[in-house]
Amino acid sequence: MSEPRVFLLPDLGEGLTEAELVAWHVSVGDTIVVDQPIAEVETAKSAVEVPSPYAGIVTELHGKPGETLDVGKPLISVTPVSTGVAADDAAPAPSPAQPEVEPTGTEFAEPEPAKPEAETYREEEKAGSGNLLIGYGTPGGHGQARRTRAPKASLSVVEPVETKPVETTEDDLTLLRTRVPGKLGAVISPLVRRMAREHGVDLGDISGSGDSGLIMRRDVEAALRTTAPAKAPEAKPIPEAEPVETHGSRQARSPETRDARTGLAISARTPVRGVRKAVAANMARSRSEIPEATVWVDVDATALVELREGLKANGAEAPGLLAFIARFVTAGLKKYPELNTRIETVEDGSQEIVGFDGINLGFAAQTERGLVVPSVRGAEKLSARELDAEIRRLTQVARDGKATPAELGSGTFTLNNYGVFGVDGSAAIINHPEVGILGVGRIIDKPWVVNGELAVRKVTELTLTFDHRVCDGGTAGGFLRFVADAIENPTSLLADI
């Protein structure tokens, strides 16, 4: 048997250096093929299934579910199955002790000259499977692994490889039930499958409400509501603390349940990981590296609101207000390109301002897994209606946990609509390594002076936080005023963009 090949956890996206191992789809002793999903991992941005670039027998799993694995560290070891070689034209077919195995299990390749093992390995790596996952995958583009063999005159018979049966646990059966063909083929989101596993829901009994019968999160939640809740594990009683006198009152004090600084009982300890860990690290880095400044302005959005209402009244498909503002932002960034840049440190320690030929407009989206920032690639080329469609699509895939690293990590400027939370303004933290973020508050009725008279208008607040290294207040103020003017007089600007 050949030496095991170690598959390292691949780069799952820009800026991601680790992933949490959610579940194994294979066990030690299993025979696997190229592109077979071997594990489900969850990064700070999405949950994905990792395919194997190797075929053979699983000899070691490097990690347990729940552990955090570093990118570039071993994930799984696979031992290729040895192949037999015919000596000459009259040589018989290989014996069962030395079977010849076709890696793809489907068709034979033409005989090729014998090559050293290292060269054969490199060629297989170069050919790869072509199975691209989100943002990465095994190289190549043919969907099958190349097989190399030594020359021979006669064609050998493929003998089956005997493998020892692997014990199947109840957890494995639950996992298999969520992956069988048929109805369950309509389950796409790893988060939906994980939710079903955790609550003991058999996806085979659910009819999906999504397109083409796709089973959505809401379908699993509906199934949970219609079934009796599972018996919750018994909570371990908290040991009674020894009462002590403190200033005339009796308080319970226990090292396990009391905080030494505040004296309060500790209700929970939550590990900082996943999305929350990534957000914390990114925000801390942003605040420590970027000398940020904030400018803001109140804006009369009445004309924009009336424009959208007029489109709806005429029966036209009206983009959302955020899509209109996104269109104004892309126009403003073309006029003030300093805010569509990035600061990079070069090898000699000096810094460069990197500009871009295009705009990838990110927007903050709140999901059950936390705050993520998908980005509309090439946003400057899209109309308000096209931006609206793309924002809605990206929001949905982000909430389903299916957004790709390219969709989540490629922004050049961020638009943050925190008005949906009912707030007026915020000095937002820049999404590192970008250099600017524009926040939009809620639109509410306010008294406003129009042509010297007091009137009730639809007013919002725009807040721009920018990196003072790439531009001064004049540029930041010019950009902010450009977007504000576009909101106040949308028809005049739309004629130019």
C-alpha cells in the first residue's frame, strides 16, 4: 500500500485563516472517490462541504467535530489503493492480492509510459477533479481524476477491493438520512441539514416550500412546531453556596457561579467564535490601524420617497430606497475615487494607496449567524433596478448561509442601512481593509424649512466614516454632499447617471 496523502484544509476565502469542523461525512476505513464530500466546516462567513481531491482509503481524520482547524493544517489522510502491473503480453491478469483499481471507477485511460511516483503524484494534482467549491476547489476542469499506469500489452481485469465494514452509529444514520437522493436532494443549505440533525427532524418527511421543492429553514421550523418537543436534558443543579454575612445582608458566594469583580452570579459563558469572532477581530483591527473620522448631514428624502411611490402608482416595478441610494453612492465614488481604495503595506514597510477600476459595493446584512457584508460586484455598471435585485439575492443567500467567500470578502466600499433598526445615526466602524462606510438612518417625518416656510418632510441622516490617510475632510464632505443632493433631487441626477 502506498504512503498516505495528507489533504490540508484549503483556503476558504479572503482573510479567513480557520474553520470550525461541524461534522465528518466519512470514517476511518472508508473507501472514497475524488470529489466526494468528506466534511462539513463552518467559517465566519458560510458553512461549506469540503470535497476530497484524493481517492483511496481513509486512514486518519485530523480533528473532531466542534474543533477549530487552521487553514493549511492536515484535515484528512487518504491512502491510495495500489495497482498491479502486467509484465508482458503473455502475463496473466493480476491476482486478487494485487488488484488493479481504476480511480474514477468508470473508464480506462490509454496506456502511458511509466513515471516516477513523485511525478505521477504531481500530474494527478495538476489534473485534479475540477470540482470547484465556493471560492476554491480541486484544480482542473474535467470532473474526473487522471489515472496513470505503467505500459502493458494486455488489458488487466479490474478486481474489486475488499474493505472491512465500518460500524454505523445512530448519529451516522441521522446524517445519512439527510443526504440520501430523492426528496432530500432538494436540501441545499448545510445550515438546514445541520438544524435538522440537531433537532432530530427526518428531512425525508418534509415537503419543501422553496423553488423546485427546495427544503428551507422555515420548513424545518414548521416541522418542529407540529411535533412534540424533545425531552430536554436534565439541568445539573447548581451547588448551593455557603452564605456569608456582608454589611448586614446575606449573599451567596461561590467561585463557580460568582464574578469576583462585580459579585454578581454568572448566568452564561459563550465562546467567541464563528461570525462573532471574525467581526470582533476585524473591528479591533480597524480601530487600531485606521485613523478614522466621521462627518454627517441631515437630508430631506421627500422627493426620493415620492419618486418611488410614483413608480409604484404607475404599475412599474419600483426598486427599494436602498437601491436608489446605492446607485447614488456608486456615482459619488466615481467622482471621488479616493474613497474607493485600500491602504497596503509593501515589503520595505512603506504604504501605498491602491485604487480600483470598478466598485464592489458591500452592504451590511443581519443574519441569524451574525452581521455579514456581502458585496455587489461591478456595482457601478448596474441600474437601480438591477442593484435592487442583486441586493435582495445576496441578502437571501447570506441569511441561508450559502454566500461564497467572493461574495462576502471582495467589497471596496460599504453601505450600511441601520435605519431598519429604528435608529437615526451611528459612527460606524470601517470594514477593514476598506477606507469608508456610509450609514443611512431611518426616514421619519420632521419639521423642515422649504422655501422659507415650515413644512413636514421625510428626513434621514447620512453618516460617513472615512480613513483620514486616504483623503481629507474636503473630499469626504464633497462625497457626502453629492449623495445627499442626489437624494434630495433624484430626478436631476438620474438624468446624468
